[in-house]
Amino acid sequence: MSSDFKSLTVKKYPRLPGRKTAESRYWRKFKSPIVVKEFAAVSSIHFSETSPYDFAVTASTRVQIYSSKTHQVKKTISRFKDVAYSGTIRNDGRLVVAGDATGLIQIFDVGSRAILRTFRDHRHPVHVAKFSSDKTQILSASDDKTVRIWDMPSETPLTIFTGHEDYIRAGMVSHDNPHLILSGSYDQTVKLWDMRTQGCVMTMNHGAPVECVDMFPDGGVVVSAGGPHLKVFDLLAGGRPMHSLSNHQKTVTSMCFDHSYSRLLTGSLDHHVKVYNVQDYSVVHSVKYPAPVMSVALSPDDTHLVAGMAGGLLSIRQRVVKSAEVQTRRAQEEQAQGGSYKYFVRGQKTAGEGDFIVESQKKRRLREYDRYLKVFQYGNALDACLRTNQPAVTTVSLIQELIHRDGLRQALSGRDDISLEPLAQFLVRNINNPRYTALLVDVTTVMIDMYTAVMGQSPLIDELFMRLRAKVKQEIAFQKQLFSVIGSMEMLFAKSTSTSVGVAFHNELSSTSNTSSSLAPKPSTESPAATIE
Amino acid sequence: MRLSDYPVVFTSDSNYFFSCNAKTIRIISVETGQVVRILSASVEEGGHSNTVTCVMLNPKNSLQLYSASLDGTIKLWDFNDAILLRTFEVGTPITNMAMHESFPNDVYLVITKKSTKRFHKKQYKKSGGLVAKENSILVRYSLKSSRKRIVRLLSSRSCSGLVISSDGEYLVMTGRYKLHVIHIAAGDGIEQGGVTEHDESRFRTYLTPDRITALAFHPTEGCIATGDERGRITMWYCFGKNVDRPVTTSMHWHAHKVADLAFTSDGNYLLSGGEESVLVIWQLSTGHKQFLPRLGSEIKHITVSPDDAFYAMGHQDNSVNVIRAVDLKIKTNIQGLKFSHTDHVTNPLSTGLVIEPRNGHVVLNGLPGTLQFYDPIKDQHIMELEVFPRNKVSRTHEKEIVPPRVMHVAFSNDKAARWMVTVDGRDDKETTPELYIKFWEYDDDSHTYVLNTRVDSPHTKEITSCIFNPRQGNQAPMVVTTSLDGTFKVWELTHQGEARRGIEAEKAWSCRSTGFYRDMVPRAAGFASDGSLLAVAYGQIITLWNPYLNTLQGVLTQPPENRPIHHLTFLKNSPFLIAATSDHLYSWNLLTCSVWWSYQLKVDRLVPSQTNSNFVVTCSDRAQGSAPLHRILVFKPMDPKPIRIETIEKRARAITFMPDASAAARDAVEPILIMNHGFAFEVLGGRSVEELKAEAEQAAEKARAMALEAESKKSLMSDIFGKATAADAAAAAAKEKKEKKQQQDTAASRGMVSKKHMVRNPLFDAPSHVMAPVSSLFEAFMGQLLTQGKSAKEESKARKKALKQQKQEQVQQQAGAPGNTAETAIDIDMEDDVVEIVGAKEGEDDAIPSSLSKIFSARLSL
């Protein structure tokens, strides 16, 4: 074949300003919220880091494990004597740790829900209980102003950090170094502790009671939330504050990162979850919820956005991912698995220097209308385009192509009322779109030319033609109105500028200029439309 | 170059082919597509003095070539050494020639008695297929000198084909509705001159219902294939002798006329082609068809190489395609100047000749909807750019499909010619006319222009001119279009959306302002060489605008004149403005705002020089009672006396200056490139064409030598192991990659003061034991950390302040500008809708609102 068939080029028009950004389009894909009613405020949501990414929801006196596939409760752990806090799943997905209001910390087996370990040293409610990145340790922080690191097998505290002067409500273990512990307290400070020195190595002032802290995976930057503020500290520069944000109206209760740590999500009592771009900490999107948001979490595969609210509502939003995205993720996961056969033969198939690579040419799949265009079946191409629910611009491009090929009449000819209906419908719907008007008026003229002879034989088509006529009439009336407005405004401008440089402006009219440009062919539609009567 | 007027002929080893190219014959290599040798290069050395119509290898010696021409001669060449061996005078124009090895001394010719002048007229008509010839006469011409050299055999209305069967038995000639079969091997009757046209036993004539357009003889069997006007291919068997009605079979696929037929040498396949631009390969035994579609242009001739390895096709668009028979892939594609072979009524040369600043190639209309980049010195096709992408579809009715048209093209005048703007459209007089402005950006990777922005219907009526502003330094590129709808529009490059993650914001073109003057129609526009002044010719009035502030600066009128100005141009580095109406040429001095000199001249075209202040005009004067005189005049702006006058025979179709650095240095007149009436390029003045060609060849030679050198560097070792060079290349590639990555990294981190930036500080890269003690580093390091954010903030503040001041100044300036006329007006509108951004992301266009607000505030202050 000497040159390939050029498939139809669909026209592109500039998106008008003020529409959605790419970012908000992405976050809007988290659709169809499923709302579940819990007993009381959802204080914590935590996703398992292993597939299938189940999540633990802590509300009232129980921790529930939800399945991300079915959005149903998989397991309920309710062996708490008081309100439970901070239900967290270990990164292998096997264990759950949770603290409660009596100061008890318990470790459960996810499968059997059995209590495996109990830690009892705290005297006040434990709001933070998490697994350390070292799998055998857990971190807890309590209202008794202490942070403790526990050894799981022996149920003994390894380290007790004292130094905060108020309740500790936030804490975490650094991802890359299990010796570093971060905690945030109601004494308005964030402290960095080091297990090697057994003490506080850095204190950062947040300026409000700290509700939540988090850290980037390389351990360089700390984000803390408290009050309506969000602060970013640079650990490498000695805890220097880098950013201070106050995009929320009320206290920020929880934070989470997305999978790649490029976006930060914050939930607040002002009913909003906001998404920040961590490059410049600008808000790129925000989601409104019906109640104050107590906790928010994003699944590690970026498909589920779960928010818990003060009234006990739990909202699960799911993003349907394309198979390509799933595949790349799966490929990434497969690569990470050590010890497998694949792991040992990795990289051996790549071409070395001097290897001649035979490139396989992928066969281009043509769309249905392109296939018909290729074999010159213009009528079928038009039908295929109208039938498969293509966007209007595709159909318009196809019609333009048919005109270029001198095939519009061929495409429109020989239709009965059933096969003419989709086209007539399309015209009725789009003839007043200023971008397409000129072209669709031509199509309408051709159609009316061809089918006037058989008018009155099918009630279906008659009705559509009447609707088309009404639409055109209405548009003409509208254009007339616009013109009178333009005229009166031009008069005003002429008056106001007649004394000055002689320059007239009508940028206000720019919005109407689009429609006015389509006016010229209008009278021509009127006359054929009139013949319908 | 006229490549495809007549069928090509392969050499016996299939490595080269001959192409008749007007008076010359080119020998072209199948492998490279380069011209290897040119026969009949000059008339003085014995070449043909008129178009060569037919070439044929000498049946006795395959290293010799016979060529027949309209000048009435047959010449025998030794093509290896390009030596003319013999010339045979026939005396009348020869249109067809046939020979066979069994009669090596006889050649059968079709001659025409008509004058050559008439023939020319026919030839330029776009008729497709073979040229219709009136009153063809078939003669036998003896190459041996004997008493009676020419024997007249028969005459026919017009001949469309002449072949001799492979066994030398039959000679077949077709003319209109007739198929003449002559049994030439029957005996010595012809030899003795005893045979007349009426000898029934030798001459057979069969009638067909449709006009025959193509003819081929089967190589092994007694079978003739003819193609007719209606697209049918008829195979004739059992003819000759005493058969009144030969057996025929017909094959029908072509919708239009069959332009040419060819058998493969084993006779198993028949190739046919025509207006559909599809090569059809018929397997004769089974009737199975194989297609090679979308060849780009109508097929005119098909030739099969002697070893069956290649098929050569001559196309309507002046190109020859050689395809491999095995996989039907294109082996070589040779293209000539395409404009000369298109329909000039629907596709006029509206772009003129535009010099592309990057390489100095000429850009002009190619096939409808395309632009062709052409090297006039080497006479070589460079590139074809599809401005209006389409699948070429052949017509279904008698009426031709209206093709799109490229109307204007202009290049930004920076050295790299980064931007190109084209105006194209299509008007079939039935539907709404389409009109597009397209902005193209040069892509360094693919070495071509890539569509950046398309604007649908930018003006409501036809666009009369389209120019770029001459940029100096960092000035933004700007385009001005004038249209019959009375407005001119200024387009500028804007950034859409914001830069993100180190990726630059999308660039796109959008309308900046629209201007009009009374209710007159602009026909030409020009930019001053520093880009600060825009002149638009409205009828007989020249209006001068400031393109940045959108203000009317002045109006120039030439009182006695009431014809509209068609050409308007500023000259480089001079305050002169040249305007031409249909019968006057004016040189305005803008320093005095007066006409410096004027001339009564019928100006056809006006082109300024790109390097100095000369300009060239073509004009045609008609003195009483004599033929029109066509002249080319070169002027300096100061002086009404032309510095150079050239007289040419026929009207030049287009004209431009050739870029020539040495001429610019000498301040001499640059060579002038014209497209003459016969659609060929001619260079007048400057250094001779030969010199330029030699120079170009030298450069090519140098490049080749370098390539060879690179080749020779490959040693046996490297051939075996591919080590050294490959490793070098790999290292270079790796290095490049690394650099690129670094660039990306820095680009990514530029926008933010983040920990990443500091982590990448070289301090952390070096091992600690080689560094200076921490105590000595500490001060500097901390200082660097702490001041960064603050200084950035201060800087932006300072910048803002400066901007504000600037703005105020501008506003004041504007307020101070005096109002000239009340009738003028400029609209500035956003034109959101009509601007199409290819692959652009959305985003607010901040440039226009700011300019708007500027002007608004100016008005408020008044």
C-alpha cells in the first residue's frame, strides 16, 4: 500500500475559558458516592497497603473492615470497652491495631478477629495507635502526653517519649527510618523524636492544636494540620516552616497523600475535602460533603476516596480506572516481587547493543464510520456515526468530509422515515450551535431538497421537520434581539469615543460575536423551512 | 522537469531507466532515484531541438538507445558515455516508435503532419492519458540507407498506441475506435513496397464501441489487451489472417478510462491504471485482482522492468514511482515540479514563489491543497506539505470534485523560519465556503512543519494578503491578514494554560485585534522592516497603523489615482514604501510623507529583496501594433531609473529574488528567479546557474565524502564485533540522555523552592571525607538556605512595581496620541470561538484582557 488511509480528522475547537481543569476532571472521576451510616462520628479510616486494598473504619466502639470491591463490611471488630480510635491495618494486611478511650491498645488478627496482643500502660484515651515501618513495633500516643513505642512480641514499651504538654492526637513513624517518630499535640507543637537518642530532636511550632501530621516518604518534609491551618516544615533545614496554608474555614481534621505523593488531601469540619498540588501547595480541587469531615483516606491504587463524617456518615467514592492503568500498575507490582522466576530473569530480554530489533507494526483499528468511508459507503458511514452516539463534533467532521468527497447527496439519498430520523434529530439538536450552523444549514437545505416530495407521508418525519422549523425560527428571533442589543451598545460606544482617538470597543459583545458570525446563512434556512408548510 | 509526460523505459539490466524530459533524456538510477546522466543536453552538441516523445533500446545492442522526437529526427545514443552515434532525419514530428529484433533495420513510426504549435497547445491541456494527436500516419522507416526510406502504411485519425508482438509477427496500432493489426512478418511483400493499405490479407481493422485509450501485447501468446474510455479492458484473441471477428473477453474494474496497460514479461499478470490512482494487477489465469490504492495521483504510464522486479508508474502530477513487484512497496519516488501539471484554472499559482528562509528553497502551490518545497538550482523536489489533509477520491460523476486551494503562504523571517502561516480553503459554490488560516511550527525532529493552530473561517470573505512582521531580536511574531470583508486582523502567539511541572505552556495563535477603515476593502498590507509600522492599502488609500497600540498613525493618498492598490511593500532598511496599482508604480518616502517618484507601468508583480532595499517588478507593455513586451525591472527606492532591465518573450508566471549571500555582501543585485510561461524555473543575473549548481554540487560532494569517511572508519574488527563505533555511539547517546534528564530535572525544580532542590545541592553529592569541615561550610550553606525564599519574593515585588510603572507610561502615551479621524475604529475582540488550538490545553488568555484593560483605562482617563 502506497499511503495509508487517512482516518477522519475530528475538528477540535478551543475549550472556552472557565471550564474544568484537567485536575478537576480527574478528581471528578471519583463518582457515585456510596453513603453508609455508622453509629457515631467516623474518627479514622485506614487503607490496607496490599491488594485488594480493604480499609478499616473506626467509629464508636468498633472497627470495621470494608471491602473495596463490594463496599460492604467484611469484618467487624467490636471488642472494645469504650470508644475505639485509630484502627490501622498493618502493611501486610494481616493485623489491625486500635486504641480506645480507656487507654487500652489491642492487636487483632484480621482473619479471625482474635485479640493477639494487649498493651495496657496508657492511663488516658489513646488516639493514636499505629504500626511502625519496622513490622514488629507499634506506636501509640495518648492523652497522657506520652508517645510510646512498643515491642509487639513481648508487649513491652521500648521507649517512652515525654515532652508534650497537652493531649497528643497525631503521630506517625517515618517511612524510611523506623527510628524517627513524629507527633503532634494540642500544645500546638509538632515534635520529632529519635529512638536512638531516646529524645526529642526537633520541635516545630504549629500555632494551633495539631490534629494530624504526615511526612513525605523520603523523610524530608513534614505536613501538619491543626486549626484551620496547614503547615509544611522542612526537616533538613532544621524544621524551617516552608508553607503556611489556611484554605479551610474550620479545623482541619485529617490528611492523606495520594499514591505518588504528588497531591495532598485534607478533610475539615467545614464540610470540605480539598486537594493540594504539593509543588506549590495550591488548591487544585475541592469536594463538598454533607457533614463535617472527620477523616479522609485515598486508596493506594488511587481508586477510592473515602471520607468519614461527624454525623456517622461514611462516603465511598470510586473512580473507574481504565484497563491500561490497571495493567501498568500490575506490571509495577509484579516487578517488585523478589524471589520469583520473573525477578531473576528480569532485564534479560531487552535488546543489547547491536541487536537488530524487528519492530512489529500495530495494526491501526479504524472506527466503524472510517471503515465505511474507506469503502465509499457514505450513507452507512453517516448512520454509523449517528448510531454509535459519537459527539456532535465527530458527526459534523464526517459531514464536512462527505462534502469534500462530493458525497453528501449520496449519503442522504434513499432513506425511509426510520433511517432519516437520526439525522433529522441530529439537525434539530445542533442547528443552533454557532460552531456548526453554517455546515448544518447546508445539510438541511440538501435534505429538504431531497425529501420535500415525500412530505406528509410519515408523521415521524413531519413532526421532526416542524421542530426543525420552530428551532430555526426561534434562533432567528434570538439573533434579531442580539443585533438590536449590539446596535444600541455601538451607539453608546460611538458617543463615548467620538471625542477621543476614534477607537471603538465592544469586548462585551465578544460573547455574542460568535453567534452573530453565524447569522449570514440564516435567511437561507428560512426559505426552505418555509417550504415545509 | 517534466518526468511523466511519456512512459519511462528500463535498461536491460533493470538498474536504470530512461525518462523523456522535454528535449532531454535522463538516465535515472532505480536504486537511488538520482539522475545519472543526461542525454541530448544541448542542441549545439547534437541534441534534440524539440520534445522527445519516445525512447527505445536498440534491439541489436542493448547499450544503445534510439530516441524519437517531435523535431522529426531519430537519434541513436551510446548511453553509457552519452555519445550521439547517429541521427536519422525523418522530417515530420514523430509521436510513436516501434522496433523488433527480427527486423533490426526497420523502425515503425507514427508521424503527424500537424504543426508542432498546435501540438503544444494540446499538450498543456489537462487531458490525462495519452495526448490526442490529429491525423497520425504509420510509416516504416528504414535505417539502412536505401532508395526508398519511408514507406507509408496507413493513416488514422489519432494514434493512441503502437506495439509489435514479441515474436515480431504483428504490428498493432490503435486509433480512436479502431484496432489495426498488421501482419508484418508474412513475407517480403512489404519489403518490396508492393503492399498497400488495401491488402486485406495483411491489414485487419477491428472496430470497438468505445474509444481505445491503452494498448498492450501479450509477451508469449497471441493476445492483445486494449483499455477503453469507459474503463473496460478487452483481450483480443485469434486475430489476423482470415478471422473477421476475433474472440474477445473483457474485464471491468476501472470506473474511468484506462490510462495504460502493461503485461509482465512472463505474461501471467496484466497491470492497469487510470484516474482512480489505483494500480490493478490482474492475474490472467484466474481473474484475481490485486490493488495498490492511494498512489497519490492519477496513473498515466506503466512500465515493467525486463527482469519483472520493478513496476514504474508515471503519474499525472509529474512524478515517477518505482515499486518493487515482490511486496508492492515503493522503491524510488522521483518528483518534479507539480504545479506545472495541475489544473491552473482551479488551482492558480496564488502563493507566488516564496523563499523559505531556512534553506532558500522555493515554496509554491503543488497539487491542490498542498505546498511543494522545491530547490530550483538543483531542480529537485524537497518536500510536499499537505495543508489540507484529505484522501484523494476520484469523481463519481462527470463533474470533477472541487479540490481545496492553498491561497497564501508566508514564513516568519527569523533565520530558523520557525513559523509558517498558510491560508487555504475550498469553495464548491454549493455549500458554505470553507476558509482556514493555519499556523505551522517547524519541528526539528521530523524536519517538517507541524500544524500548531487552525482558525476556521477567520474572515467572512476571501483573504487578499497574509504577511508576517519582520522580527528583530526578541519581538513576538505577528501575522496580519487582509480580507475582502473590509477588515484586517492581527494575529499573535499566545500561551494557553499554565506551565506545569517544567513543561512549557502550550503555544497557540489567536486574533489580537481587528481593524477597518471606512467601508473600504483592503487588498495589500506591509510591515516596516523594524516591525513598528503596518501599512494597509484600502482602495487607493494607504493607511498606516501602529500594530502594537492599534492606532491609526496616518493616511496617504495619491490624488489623481482612483484605482485600488494591489501591491504594497516596505523595503528593507529604508523609509520607502512602494505601492503599485494596475497602471502606476509609486515610491512613497515616509519621512516626508510624499510621493518620491512614480511611474506609469502596468505592474504584474512586485517583490522586494530580503537583503537590501532593491525591488523587482514585472510589467507588460503593449506598444501599438506590436506584440506585448514583457519586462523585468529592478529598482532602487530612491531612484526612478531601473538598475537592471530584462526582457523576456512570454509573461513570467511568478518572480522572486534568489537568496544569495555573496550578492548581499557585494551589494549587487541578487539573481532573479522566474517561473516562465512554460512552468520552468529560470535564473536571471547574479552568478550563472552553472556556478550555483557547481557550488551546490560541491557541498553535496563534501557531504558524500564525509559519509564515505564515516563508512571507511568501520574496520574489519568493528564489522565483526561492532565494538568501537557502537560503543561510542552508545556512550554519546547515554551522555545525551543524561544531559536531557538533567535539563528536565532542573526545569522541574525551577518553579519551586523545595527540599528536592536542596537535596540536589552538590554539597550532598560529595562524600563527607573529601569536604571542607562543616564549621567552615555552615555559614555559607545556611545563608543560601535562608535567603532564598525572601529574595525571590522581593524580586517579584520589584518586577511588579516595574510593570506597573510601565503600564502607566503606556497609558499616558496613548492618551497623548492625537485623534486623527473619527471614522476609523478598531475592534478588539477575543475571537474565542473561531480559534482552534491543536492539542492546546485550555486556559485563560491573559494577554488580550490586559491590553483591553489598558485601552479601557486610556479611554477613561480621557
